[in-house]
Amino acid sequence: MLKAYGADVKLQDAMGSPRDRYDITTNKMPLNPQRAIAELKELHALTSDENGAQRVAWTDTWIKARDWFRTKWQDLPVEQHYDAAGNNYITLKGESEKALLLGSHLDSVPNGGWLDGSLGMLAGLEILRRFTEEYNGRPPITIRLVDWADEEGARFGRSLLGSSAFAGTHSIAADRVRTDRDGARLEDALRRCGVEIDRFPEAERERQNAAAYLELHIEQGPVLERLHLPLAVVLGTKGVERHAVTFHGQEAHSGSTPMNVRRDALAAAAKLALEIRPIAKKYSDAVSTMGSLKTFPGIVTAVVGRCETTLDQRDLDASVLAAMNQEARDASLRFAQEEGCTVEWSRIWSIEPVPFHPTLVQFCQKAIEETAGTSHSLPSGPLHDAAEVSRAGIPSVMMFVQSLGGISHNKIEDTREEHLAFAITALDKLATKTAQWIV
Ligand SMILES: [Zn+2]
């Protein structure tokens, strides 16, 4: 039997009041980025194999990572509990109940890297330690560190599972019957970890008193490295329009059908695949991807009668996203007509852009300038838990640190150690500014 997530396991029940067992004279813990980096390496050694990190949510290795994390805050005067969705909260109570939330995720994709998610957790812990020392275990406001459950959605295909429960934006009624590659159901995998899906809405209680949310993450892209900058403030997460676009033509024999009478569905799709690029390039941060293309009948001797493609478009500005989508639709109709085909669109999924809080964006910019001299701002293409927290109406912001080669979700994912140290220091400055703002 694994640990009972969802049950109100409170450390203080077993160990007395957290403050009673805390002694500031013996627990010196100023901010120490090098300690966080060493702990990141320790976690990686414990939970990776020759192919990379294996901390996939709801697996034994993930539980092992969480058990290891538990050993890291035993000396702090904090309270810990799991909420009804398996999110892990570590709370340093302050004079005020108003809380600053610092968060990230310990789970990884299969064969993942050593920094995605875990950097935010270990940096957050370092800041918890610093607040503990500076305020003798009782800061002016409450500081909470949260490890979101199943950010990656690697096993069941549902990302941001824990943070969507917090935000009340979850789709658990539809998600509960999802299965993994071996046919195991999401519902059963969660129950094995003590999480009952019917109690998911109770996770929204954690929003009480949450005044701001900060998240540090690796960039997972090449922009900062190309600019030779260590850090950036994230302006928000891009909205996504994801569609299936299918062209219908006429299957015909490849030998007997003259070129001028063909209704080639692939030809129309191929034109669209190229056209989405100049459409996206008109807007500075927009991206557009045709990630999948299937032809039918898909044999060497037949003109393609049906071509199924997928389109994924993203931008931080909702009006840009809408315009880009309309331009792609218009182009697809035009190409279908040129090739004697028809085209049909159906939405797979979409999410609106989530801009972060302007005051926190400013604080983050300042914190980066004070730490690294120059700041940069950019939107995030990938989604993050911070988007869910922000959608719940809690002022939020993220900070990115450079990724070497822009590579992530891979064992070669890496960031220079001096940049990691910058990131932890800048996040600490941001936390200080935010805490003063909350008071
Ligand atoms: Zn991540």
C-alpha cells in the first residue's frame, strides 16, 4: 500500500506543533543556491536510469521522489499535507493567513531531464528556508510550497491534472476512464496512490488565502541561449487552437489518371503545410505546426483520396490567434478548390491565452535585472501549472532560466550551474518583492 494521498496527513499530528520542534539557533538556513543544485543532482541520481529521469506521476519512482523530498524539510517549522488531488503542500505559517504560493512539479516525462519541474521545487524549498531563517520561523505572511501532481500527463495524456483540480478547471469526469499504454485506468492508478477521483473538487479549498503564485522553470526552448541571457520574465502562456483538418479528393489509379483531372487531397494538404508558416511569421511570437499527416489509401499506386492533418497554432494574444486561425481556414479552402477537393475542420482542443499579472511581471523583471543585469520578456509556448493558477484568479508570474540547446523532455536537458544559481537568487528576490506587496 502506498502513501495515502488525499487523507489529511499532517505532520504536526504526529510530531507536535511544527514551531515547538524548531530552533533558530541550530537551524541556520540562509539562501544557498549551491545546496539546491546539489539536491537536484541527488534527486536525479535517485530517480533516473541510463535513459534519463523516470519520475512519471502515479508510479513508484514518483512516490520515491516525493518521499525523498519529505526528508528535505524535516528541520523546518512547516506543516505538510496532500490535498484531494494528490498535490503536496508544505506550509510555513506567517503572521498573516494571506499566502504566497511557490510551486512546480516533481513528476517528469519518461526519459526526462534533471531540471524540468524539479528546479522549481528545489528553488522553492531554498526560499522557504530563507524566509524561515530571516523571520525566525514566522514570516509576516504565510509561505506555501506546492508540488503539483501530474503536471506532465505523461502516462494518461492529461497534463496539469493537479493544478486543474486546484483551479476547478479539471475535466475529471471525462479523464477518469483514460488508460495508459498497458490498459491501466487513470482512476485506478490514482486510487492506488490514495487519491479518490470523486473528491477532486475538494482540492479547490487550497485557493483560500492564496494571494500570489510564483513559478521558476527552465525555458525548454532556444530563445535565451541565442540572446546570451540567463533569465527572462514570462508574460503569460500562449493560447492554443488545435484542429483536425481533413482534405477529401478522389482516389484514382496512379498510372491511368491524367495529371489535369486529379483530385489529389495530399496536394491540397501540402500547400497548407507550407502556407501556415508565413501566416505565423506575420506575428512576432506566433507559432503554427502541422504535426501529423495521414494519407488514404496510402499506397504507392493510388492518388490520395483523403488526407488527414492536424494543426496546432499558438499565441499570447487572443486576437492574433483568432486571425491566424481564420487565415489558415481561408487558405485551406483556397487550396482545396485549386485541387478539386473539399476540406473539413474539427476542433480537437483549445485554450485561451493566459497573460500573467502585470505587477508581478514588473517585480520579476526587476528581480532579474538586480540579479543578472539584463532582463528579457517572452511568452511561454508550453503550458504550465501557473496558467491554471492564474485562471483561478490568483495573481501569478513565471520566470524562465536558459536551457542549453533549447532541449527538454530528454536526458540531455541541461542549464549552466551559474545560471541555475542566478535563477534561484532572482526567484528569492521576486518572492521578497511579492511578499511585501501581499502584506
Ligand atoms: Zn515542467
